[in-house]
Amino acid sequence: MRSKTKAVSAALIGLALVGSQIAVAGSASANEGTTTISAGNGQVGSNQVLTATFAFNDAGPTCDDQPPAVNFDFKSGDSSLGSVNGTCTPVSNGSFTPVATWTGTLNWTPTKAGSVTITTHANEQLLGGSPTQLGKASKKIQIAQAPAPKPTTPSQVRNLKVTGVSTNTVSLNWDAPSSSGSAPIAGYVINWTGPTSGQVSVAGNTTNANIGTLSAGSTYTFSVLATNASGWGAATSVSQNTANAPTPAPVQQQVLVGPTWEGGGTKVKSGKWKTFNDTANLDTNAGHEARLSAVNKSASVKSVSFRYQGDIVQVRAVLKKGKKSGSFTLVESAPAFPGFTAMRETRNIRVVK
């Protein structure tokens, strides 16, 4: 008897399984499952993940024996957000037949702030037939306004390089930053440090500068940075030596070779011309001829004059009427020349009757 009972039970179970498969081959209806939607609050411009599910209420449908796919339409108010096909997952309900649950997700980026109702429709599409709506679910969420972008400064200038060097000037050139930040570039600031330091600014459409008043033969570091309404960007730096100052030519003192007098002595007779022995004696070691003049004449001296006749130079002093003697200072001078200083030499000359 027990064997017969077992056979009858097995037959009944087989009939039940066949009946179940025949039942699910047709279209489902709205009362056969539960539709849900998952959506959270968000902000404008940020991605939202919308998740919808449809779970059959009875134990009949499974992922294997439920050929018609379930898809989900998503709406924000009256505006369509899109449609996605669901993925089926068998979930055990504790009996011998699993329950089929369909899940669909959609990425959505809100474009405006406010209270929004997100709705999903679960649909089943049979081959050759019209879609059947299986269920609907809604959820109200809040979309916040996106925060204002944070002000930013420009990025670093690019390709800073030295384009010219002299004893007191360095020329710089650079390329504009790859990003101007949250506002247009207003200008550039150039700082330098070394034996001297300083700062200059140039306009935003200028990408070069000449830095002057520097010390010769010295090392300087130059830093360039861009500015906008939000402030200064990071600096880009380069170092450069200024050129050495040229070595000045040696300076020598001019020296007189003469003059000397015919007959010697340092006195002249009033009214008489006295001759220097040779005008070559007036030449200096710089190769230039000195000039003669008279200063500091005593009160008894009326006049002192010079004359040049070929290679001869003469001097004539005249005493005032009734005076027996006097004096004056003879000045021999030559101006400065390249490599030589100026020259001035004096000697006291007596004038007699």
C-alpha cells in the first residue's frame, strides 16, 4: 500500500508542475506581482541611480519558464527619463518553486531643483502582442540646487625662459597658463631676488618682460605668476646670471717732458721774448701737446703773453711802469684722453727789469 500511495503522490506532483508551466506561458496581469522604486534625494548636475523591481506574487513564474521580459519606464512628472530592460533573479519563497523578481536601473542627472515625483511602470512584452502593464510605483524626492563653483586662480605659466642678457638687464618670455581659473587672466606679476630684488606687473595680453637695473655678474631668480579676480596663481621660476661688466682700460697719469728755456733759468726780462728750447719738450707721454698759460700775476706785472712760431714757443712778460720786478705762475696743462688722466703742472717765474 505504501508503494502505491507514493506513486499516486508523485503523479499528482508531476501534474501540478505541468499545470504551472502551462499557466505561466500566457501573459501576466497587474495583480500578479508587486512593483517598487528606489530613488534618493540629490542635487542638480549629480548622477542619480533609479532602481525599480517587479516581484511575482505567486510561486509559478521562474527566470527559466518566464520568457516574456519585464522592462521599466521611468518618468519625472510628465517627462520621460527613459526605459530599461529588467534582469530576472529567482528568489526562493520557501516552497519547491522559486519566485521570479525583475530589476532595472537607470542613471539620471537632474537639471533643475525642487520637489520631484519619480514614477516607474513595469511592463511585460509578449512576442507578437501589446505590452502589458504589470504595476506602477512612485516616490517623491527633493533635488537641491548645485553649489556655486568655488573661485579658482590661474594655473602656472608655461615655458618660462630667458631670451636676452646684458650687464644690467634680463629679458623673459613665457606662455599663458593652460587654465585661467574662474575668471579671465588680468595680468602677470614678475618678482626677482638676488643682490637686488623687486617686482613689476604686465598686462594680461603680454607674455614677456625686460627686467632692468640689475647688478652685473650676479645671479638672479625670476618668478612669474598669473593673476585673475580670485588672486595669484602658483609661480614658475628661472635663474640667470647677468653679464660681467667690461674691464676698464688702464688709466695713466700724463707726464710733461718739458719745457726748458734757452739759456736756462726761471726768470724773464720785462718786455723781452724768451724762447723755449724746443716745442717737442711740451709733448706729454700721451702723445699730446700741453698748453701754456699764466696765472697769479703779481700787482707789478702788467701782462703775460705767449706766441707759437713753427716749432718755437716764446713767452713775454711786461712790468708796470716804474716797477723793477714781479712774478707770475706758468701753467702747463693737457686735457684727459682715453686711458690718460688730465695733466696740470705749475712753476713760479720771476720778471725783472
